[in-house]
Amino acid sequence: MNFQPLFGKQEFLHGADYNPEQWLDYPEVLEQDIAMMKQANCNIMSVGIFSWAMLEPQEGVFNFAWLDDVINNLYKNGIHVFLATPSGARPAWLSHKYPEVLRTSQDRVHQLHGGRHNHCLSSPIYREKVKIINSELAKRYANHPAVLGWHISNEYSGSCHCPLCQENFRKYLKNKYKTLDNLNKAYWSVFWSHTYQDWDQIESPSTIGENAVHALNLDWKRFATYMAMDFCKSEIDAVKPYNDKLKFTTNFMEFFYDYDYFEFAKVIDFVSWDSYPRWHFDKDELPTASYTAMNHDLMRSYKNGQPFVLMESTPSCTNWRDLSKLKKPMMHRLSSLQAVAHGADSIQYFQWRKSRGSSEKFHGAVVDHVGHINTRVGHDVVDLGKTLSKLGEIVGSSTKAEVAIVFDTQNRWAIDDSQGPRNAGIDYLQIVHEQYKAFWNRGISVDIIDESCDLNKYKLVVAPATYMIRGDFAKNVESFVQNGGTYVSTYWSGIVNETDLCFLGGFPGPLKNVLGIWDEETECLADFEEVDIKFDINNILNIKGSFKGRMLCALIHANEANILAHYESDFFANRPCVTCNNFGKGQAYYIATRMDDAFNEVFYSKLTEQLGIKGAIDTTLPKGVTCIARYNNDNKYVFVMNFNKTEQNLQLDSNYINLETQETLSDIVHLEPYASLVLKKA
Ligand code: GLA
Ligand code: ZN
């Protein structure tokens, strides 16, 4: 399948957040910047993100002259813009005159003006003021040929607990539950006499109030997602009438906690995100590399495989972690091409020019305080610009993932809130990452989906720790397996429904049939404890030997399922630990404990082999080297990435053309430390 290039042209976007309003006292800067942008092959800048105070210095008084100048000059020089709505941070006059726009925290403290991303999303005044500035921007620029699309606000996050938001929360709940009785039952609120007698008694969770009703906590997070989406929609509604051809995005963040992005993605046209991996923080780059790859796969999966925009990344360091590590030579190229490999059709930075003052003055940027790009970082960016200009034919190409891993944000919230069996943290995200790594190591493409997604296009669906089963997920799993799919489940699955009520009649609740097991109880191991697992001779995957489990151990009965492995130690020795149930035309595996990496490697390699699922290149990949493929109509593109500090050799399985040098490669390719190559199958 081929996607239409998002912005009509068969070329990569390369650019940055551009904040020229910080430099209006330095009139020479715009011209210098544009010259450097051209030198770096930049064709896109995101403008206006935090410009509200410059655009509307007083209520109802607008000043667009500076932005006219910026947009016109960029365009004259072949550079387009993503135009931002400025709602991410508000001018002081607004907070001062209308304090209701300020957020109230969960402990009911009304905040002062300052920072950003901290408004009340219910406030009619805030919505009105945003609508006014958005409409003014749209009136003036929505038909400007420079504008490629809308960058709606910036990194929406959090929620507000003011009286207006409480009122909206109650409305949301009334709409969901219809009667208070339904809500009380769904919340099991009779516990501790927490039954609500009136809708008005319902308040958002708070450390100074109610925080023990898990279903309330979950609904509050769902409501926060709904509010942010609703706000984003209202921003879009303000600008859309001026040119309905322009597309919308808002920039997402990595495995974001506050909102369910699978829901949120429904209100935008294309996904964009801000990626800041922890390169060089650990002894080797492998955990960061596979974790970042998984993030990119998630972003691509929000819109069914449609390429995404890398809205922000740093060309050198961040400044908000304990350490601000520079990107070592070759890492900028590697990390950017990694994004492209997983579906990005753009590489953009935060930010173009480093601020002179305030909190981000030491955050990496393309142009440093020295004022030119004849720098190490500048050269990296210029080189990447050249590389991207040679890869245009890849734009719009897709990923053929036969494997999906389920990461469900609502399940994550529920797991984290659950008291027992392990309050010190089950680390759902890490559990998902552990499965993902086994595929990444083999160069097998994976979609990261949630419980609401379609399963039928995959051969294999891996869904670890699906504690909460919501919507039609269990039904969908059954029909997926019935029709020949392979499903992998683990411990701590099928425990509660979507309002956190435990399934009665035996775990894993609605997954019991398809998995063919009964999970009778769960033992929680102390951090120093491990349990031994041994595979039975002649097990269906032909796995040999012993492995270790930790953290949680489901003590199961293999009712209809076949047993592949048993526990070998502790009081539950000899009970089944890995099972497989034949169900319809497919198979459903269950892994009863958190296995070590050695197990995941063997298990997924045997399973993918059996299912005929292959990596991008049919070869054995050296550790830390991975290959990821993108496809368009007739072509296969393979991104070869060496995340090691050491040189490596890779055995190719066919002839390839290096897209940058046009050289034909076959047999063994030598890879320098942190090398990345873009190959096209000959
Ligand atoms: C976020 C924001 C940017 C900037 C960067 C710094 O992604 O959107 O405005 O603060 O972080 O890393
Ligand atoms: Zn509010």
C-alpha cells in the first residue's frame, strides 16, 4: 500500500520550530536564518507556537506585521510553514483580567500566571479568546501559499479541577451512565459507604478527597482525554472555515500518560510527535534504540500506518534531564534515519535558533549562540538535509507489519492504580518493551496497537498483561484466533472490566475460552526472587532448556490448553507455566510469569519462524544492528542501523542500491560505529 505524500510533494520535510519573535530586536537575524536554512536544505518551519503575546499584545489589539514578514520571506525562499495556534501559552493580560482561565490543581489550588500548558480547558473565556486569535490567524494566513498545515497548540497535557471542570465532568458521567444507580454499581461505591446520592456530590479525584474509587480515577483520565480532544476540536473549528484543505496536527509525546492518544488521534488529520531519546545515557544504546523504535511504531499505528511527522527532535542535547548529553558523531543521522525507517516523512528540530535567555537557552538548537552553522551540530544538520534530499522516493511508503503488540493506555492507568499484587510497580510499559525488543533484534516490523484496534490484518498479536479488558477486545481476540491468528497473552491478564470490576467466575475472565486455562491465583515475588522454568521434551515449539521468571507468577490450570513448560521451583513447582490452546484455526499462548530476555528471544524466534514472519533482510543480524523496511508500489527500502559503538559486518541477502551513493551492494557490508544506510532492493 502506498500513502499519498502528506503534503503533495515527493520530498521529505526538513526544518524546525522557528521562534523569530524572540529576535525582533535583531533585524539582521531573519535574513541570516533564511540563508542558513537554505544551506541546510530546510523546507519547513513551525511558526507562531508561543507567539500569542506578540500577536495580541493587548486584548483585541493585533500585530501581525512581524509574522507577515517572516512568512513572506520564508516563502520567497522556498520554505513552507506549519502555522501554530498559540494556545499553549497565554499573554499575561489574559490571566490577569480573567483568572478563571488559570488551572486548578488536583489539590484544589488555583494556579498563578506563569509556565505554559496550564489553562482550564472548560473556561468559556479561554475558549473564546483562543477562538478569536485562531480566527484572526486563519483569516490572514490560511490561504497563504506558504502554509502547509496547522500545528494546533503545543503538547496538550494535564487537566484542571476547577468548578467549571467539575461541572463538565458530571455532565460527562451523566451522559455515560445515564443513572446514578448505574454509576454506583459500576464504581462498586457501596464499599466504604462511598455511594453517591446526588450527581453534585461527584468530585474529581484528589489527594485531599476521594482517590480510592478506581473506576472514578479511570473515568477522570478518560474525561481529561475527552476535554483535551474537545478543546483541540474547538481550535480546529475556529480555523477550518477559512481553508478546509489545510490539514491538522497537534504534537504528541512519547508513551504519553495523561491522555489516550488512540482516541485523541481521531480529531487530527496526521500524527506528529516530539522525540527526545536518551542517547548515550547508558552503557550501550540498545535499550534506548529499541524503546525509541517502539515509540515511532506507536505513532505510525495511531493512524493505521499513515506516515507521521517528526515535529521536534534535538540536533544535539536536551536540557531538561539530569544530564545534557551531546549527540556523538553519526548519532544525529542515525537517530533521524531511525525515525524515517519507522514511518516519519519529516525530520524537524526544536528549535532553529537557540534562545538567548530564559529556561531553554542551553537546549540544543541548529544555530547556537555563536550565530552560524559552521559548527559540529550545524554540519550534522546540513549533511542530513543533503541525505533527505536524495530519499524523496520513500515519502508516502508504508510498513508491512504482520505482528502487532498491544499497549493500551487505559490498561496502563488501571494497572498502575491497582492495589495488589505489586504496588511497587508492575511497569507495564517495560513489559511491553521486553516483548518488542525480541522483534526489533530480528528486524521484524511491529505495529503498536491498543484494545480498540482491528486485529485481523495481523498474523501474530502479542498482548502482555492485559489486566483490563475493555470494549470488544475479548470478542475480537476470539474471532481473530478462530480465523487462524496467533495470540500471545501473559500473567495479569483478563482481571477487570473497564470500570475496574473483577471478572467473576475465574480469571482470565473473557479470555478464558480462547486461552483454555484458569488462572487461580497470582504469586508476587520479592525483587531478589526468581523462579525456574523448564520446557517439556517435545513441546510444540521445540524450545529446549530452562529459563527464569520473576515479579508475578500466575498459578494456572491448563484446562483445554497444551502445556509447553512447567515451573520448577517454589511451592508451585510442576504447575504449568507456558501453554498453547488450539482454538478454531488458530492458537493462543499463555505465559504465566515475567520471563527473562533469553526466553523472549527463543520464544519469539521459534514462533515467528513457525508463522513464516520474516525480518527486513533474511539474515542473522549482529547484536545492536537492526534493519527495518518500508515499501511502496514496486520497491522495498531497507534501513540498516548500527547502534553499536563498534564496527560491524552485515551479510546481505540480495543486491541492494545505496540510495545516497547509487552504489550497488551485495554480500557483506561493513558498518562503522553508529552507521546508518538506506538501501533499495535491486
Ligand atoms: C517540548 C516543547 C518545546 C520545547 C522542547 C524541549 O517538546 O514542545 O517547546 O520545550 O520540549 O525539549
Ligand atoms: Zn477548569
